[in-house]
Amino acid sequence: MPNFPDKFAGVTVATKANVYFDGKVVSHSVLFADHTKKTLGLIYPGSYHFGTDAPERMEIVAGACRVTLDGQAAARDYTAGQSFDVPGKNGFTVEVATGLCEYICSFLG
């Protein structure tokens, strides 16, 4: 199981939240000294579709979700400690059945 960090040192955090789907998905941007960016977020129960510009890696920190990548028929379940990659110029649907799903999204491109 991957060991995701429980904190990031030496970063800048945007105080304005990224709010999607009437507050059902909320994240904050974290900016690193090397100019990379991640978001830390929460997903409440429901089904949500996101598009990507650059490739992304979604790391599930807590909770669980079901993900269907655009162009694929099969969904896959992810729990804390697992991750999935989404190609750039693509998208995915994420479903949370109960509780909260906490994630780190890394922008890879």
C-alpha cells in the first residue's frame, strides 16, 4: 500500500476553495517551490464527472470511491492507499456511496 504524506512542508496554499457541484466536491490548491501543483479535497456522496487538461494522479487518502474513466465501460473501486491516473484531455466519473472520500490530486503535465 502506498504511503501518502500526511503533510507537505514548504508550500503555499490557496485560501480560496475550488468548489464544484454545489459544494459536494471541495478542494484547495497546494503550490510547491518547484512550481508543481496538487489539490487536496473532499468528495461527498454522489456521482460527479470531471474533465482533465493535463494528466492527473488521484490518490485516495481516506474513504472509498468508484471510478469510470472516459471511454471505458468498467468501473473500478478505490480505497484509502490506492491511486489511479487519468490521461490529459480526458475525463472520469467518480462515485462515492457513503461517507467522505479524501484525495490528493497531482497534476502530472
